[in-house]
Amino acid sequence: MRKILVSLPTDIVDLIDKDLIGKLGEGYSDTLRTIIMNWLSEKGYLNIGYKNEKSEEVDLLDTMLCSLVELLEEKGILTQQEWEKRIKQRVLIE
């Protein structure tokens, strides 16, 4: 971990003193670290590789599931309506 020097306007420091220290951290360093890490996370700069891997996995599973349902429909084993009904039932249960 590296240390950096940050200059902030007085009103921002007052806001940190008044409202944020003790809630987001125990001092200036902890509080600013929390603010920065949260902002970076919200903007998607952290865990980019992890998100891409999970997104690709979800896409693959979606393709596999849709292919299976199409095959079951073609063979007359399942209809789209039956599949949607089952999904709605399972979502309500879980």
C-alpha cells in the first residue's frame, strides 16, 4: 500500500469531521480510503476481471438453458407456457 498526500477544501474537511469520521472510518485516512474504494467499486473499476468472468458464465448458462428448452419443445415434451409457469412458481418459492 502507498501513501498519498491529498489537499481538500476546508468545507470538505469540515464535512468529513462533522458527518463522516466515525461512520466511514476512524480518521481521515480510513474515511477517505472508504470513500475512494466505494466510488471505484460503484463505477466498476474494481473486480473487472471477476465481473467479466461471471457475465460470460451467465451468458453461457443462458444459452445452454434456452437450447435445452427449445429441444424439449421440438420433441413435444414441454411448452413455452409450461416452462414459464414453472419458473414463476420456483421464483416465488425461493
